Amino acid sequence: MIRDFVYSKAKTVKEALDLLEEHKENYKIICGGQSLLILMRQGLVAPANLIDIKSIEELSYINFKPKDGLKIGAATTHSDIEKSSSVKKHYPVLVSMEKNLASVQTRNWGTIGGNLAHGDPAGDPGPVFIALNATVKIANSERERSIPLEEFFIDYFETVLEDGELLLEVQFPVVPPRTATVYEKFNIIKNDQGIVSVAVSITMEKKGSSCKDARIVLGAAASIPIRAKKAEKLLIGQKLNNGLLEKIGKRASKEADPVADIHASEEYRRHLVEALTKRMVRKAWDQARKPAR
């Protein structure tokens, strides 16, 4: 049962930040609410104040510039990202990720800022955004700050957002030449949350024969999305072969820190990490080797 609360609807970012400052610690931000309302019904959170930022137009946008990269406002819906022509052209992995994120209804209403701020380690955007080296812009009534998304998540459903702070924007750098980013999650029911997910980004050397840079990010394999940095190092400067692929998969599995639950055991999740990592590294490698059109 949801307890009584005071509902406030902000129309501007300034108004939202003023409300956060006014209510200090005793509030929750709602920007879609599909996850928050479940927690409220279960009695896991009971805010005295609910501050709605869903209708703030200055937080709903997708901007791409060739020299600056991509910027997405926190109140932008998943469907907006999925249907964006600029996202499809320059960051196609975001489109494929969004198409498999929950249901159409969820994507039509849910927002990217709400998803990230919820801090669910099984969420789809986190691993993909980290693989793309994304940063987030955060603000309170006095200052703004930007941090790598890799540093945004702290623990299960916990982020670095402090009291009075609001997530404003997600920023993606320009994708380097000969780079491919891919993502896949393993789930039983299509569009459901992944039991394990893996995002891989590979940048090839100019000639396309060896790896210049790599990012391997695991979802639902720890309390937060994590990079398998030791597995990444195995790729740098190397040419891919079956033996190396096996080593990378096993290393990523060891770097995972999965927890057993009703969906899967720890051992099964480690097995999935190994299998998906090998599959995604191979897929990203093959795509990155192709000459730019």
C-alpha cells in the first residue's frame, strides 16, 4: 500500500532543483515512475514528497554534433532514442538495445534518466553506455558536475546522486574510427531483464588487423555494471584467434561477481558471462574490421 505523500510537478530544471533543496532528504524524483511506484507499493520506499520532472521540456532532447558527440536529456524516453535517426546512424547499438528493453509501453513512457538513477544492475542501458564511454551531467541548486557513467553506480540500486542533485544529461563522445560496439543479454522471455548481459566495444588499429582499445562491460553479473578490465587487457595489441577468445571469456567470468537468486545460480551466471563475452568480442571484432563506408 502506498503511503500518503505531497506531489509536486516541476516545469523547469530550476524549479525542480529548488524543490529538491526545499525538501532536503525526504523526497523521491519521479520521471516515468514505472520502477519507483512498484517500490512504493511494496513499502520499500515511502517518500513524504514526490517531485515529478517528466514534463520538463528542457530535459527531453537528443542532440548530435559530429565534433562533440551525442547528448541525451534525462527525461528523453526510450522510444525517442530507439526511433532517432541520428542515434541509428552514429550509435546503432543504442537502437538495438532499446528495441529489446522491456515492452513497447515501457519504452514509450520510461525515461533514460529514470532508468540510470534507479540503479538496477540488470538494466540494459548501463553496460552499453559504459562501453560507449558515456558521462553523466548532474546538478544541484548551486553547481553542476560531470562524471564517467562507470563511476555513477555504487551498489544495488545506489548511485552517486547526493541529496538535492538531479541527473540532467547523458553524454557520449564521438565514436573513434574502426570501432564497433555490440550488446546482448540472455533472458528466458523476450524483452525481459537479462539474467546476464555483456556489452563490448572494440577499436582496431588503422590497418584493421589488431586491437587498439577494448571495453568489456558485464550487466547483472555483480551489484553494479562492471568492466572486465583484465579481460580487456588480453585484447590490446593482439590479433583475435580461438585460443585468445577462450582466455578472454574465462577471464571475464572470473572478474564477474554474480549473486544467486530465483533466476540463476552463481555458477550459471558465470557460465553465461563466459559464453556471451566470447560471442560479443567476436561480433565486435568482425564489425570493427570492416572498412568505414
